[in-house]
Amino acid sequence: MMFKKYFTPKEANRRLPLVRKIVAEILADGKALRKLFEDDKAPDLSSRCQEIEDRMVSLMRELEALGCYYKDWNFEIGLVDFPARVDGEEALLCWRSDEPEVLWYHGLDDGYAGRKPVPEQWLFGDQLGGEKA
């Protein structure tokens, strides 16, 4: 797949304050969108939905510009993946908006269900699995 940037856990955690803010806005927009759909009598429903969707796309592009990717299409828990290299293989550091730090990772094809804890020795260094990220 070859990403433009690979993160170490330390680098991903440095980005978290901004990522957390963007994800909170995406989740709020997702909630607002659900509320609009539930209240189908809302005036000008189509243009209001489009406005929210456009803002969400813009926020997701902000994350991509930082090098990470939004992955929670239910807009409930706010998942973000940070590309990484683990033992020479591409992987994704995985963060949920209710977690204090980036502490999990999974393979490219494993998804959220395949999350494993980041080994402690990788959390504090600039190296991941013995290879510079």
C-alpha cells in the first residue's frame, strides 16, 4: 500500500491533541446527521444534511493531511488509524476517541477486531519493532 508517512506510537501520541479535537467534531456532526434523519420533518433536510456531510469530509481530509485516517463509519466511537511499520511490515496504530493514548495496532487486513497491544518497548522510543518508522 505504501503510505506517505509512518508513525511510531510516540509520534502518533504527539498528534493526538489535534486528532482528538477533529474526531470530536466528526462525532458531533455524525450525531447531528442522525438527529436530522430521525426528524425527517426538518425543513430543508437535504441541504442541511449536505452541509454536515461536506464539513465531515473536510474534517476527514484534515486527518489525512496529518497522515492518519478516520475509520468509524457509524460515528459512535471515533476510530483513527496511523500507518506504521511493525517488524518490517506495514501495520496500523489504532486509536479510539475514548482512549488516553495510542496503545494498540493491527495488520492492514485485520481491522479493529484484530487489535493487539503495542509492546511496551515500542511506546517510549522512536523505533517500532526494531525498524525506524
